[in-house]
Amino acid sequence: MAIDAIVLSDTDNVATAVQDLKAGQEASVRLGLTLTQVVLRQDIAYGHKFAVRPIRLGDDILKYGEVIGRATADIPSGCHAHVQNIESLRGRGDLQKED
């Protein structure tokens, strides 16, 4: 069976679409030998992320086993995860620790 999105780490809470996906579609997401279906609540464009499980406001966004941002709103499973509900935590001088 073909996959619709990729997840590289079992800690990831988002998947990346490998093709345009439509709301209502059951997206096939593979992690290792496990194939999971996620019902999409919104259209997801190629290369964009969606939540593979519910993400709460303030939770870390995990992609490829790395923290890439923080949720600025609840993101239900199957919803688009992008700039409207994620703030970046990389390259931000305002978040650097003072010595």
C-alpha cells in the first residue's frame, strides 16, 4: 500500500504529506513496519504537516525526532500544522538563554 505522509520517529506528533491530500481522506502514514490511518479534517498541501494525534496548546511540535516548534493553539488529529498554530523555536534570539 502506498503512503500519503512520512513520519521518521515514533516520538513525532506531525507527519509530512508526500502528495496533496483532501479533507475527509484517510491518510496512510507509515512508521517503520506500522501503517496507521489518520482521517484528515482539512486539505493538506504537498510538503505540509498535519497532526497524527491531538496536540495541545503549548506542546512541542516533533518532526523527524526533533522539536521544531510549539503549538500556539490546540491542533486536533488530522488538522493542518503550520504557521497559524505553530511558533518556531529555532533561530530566535528572543528565546536564547542569558549567561
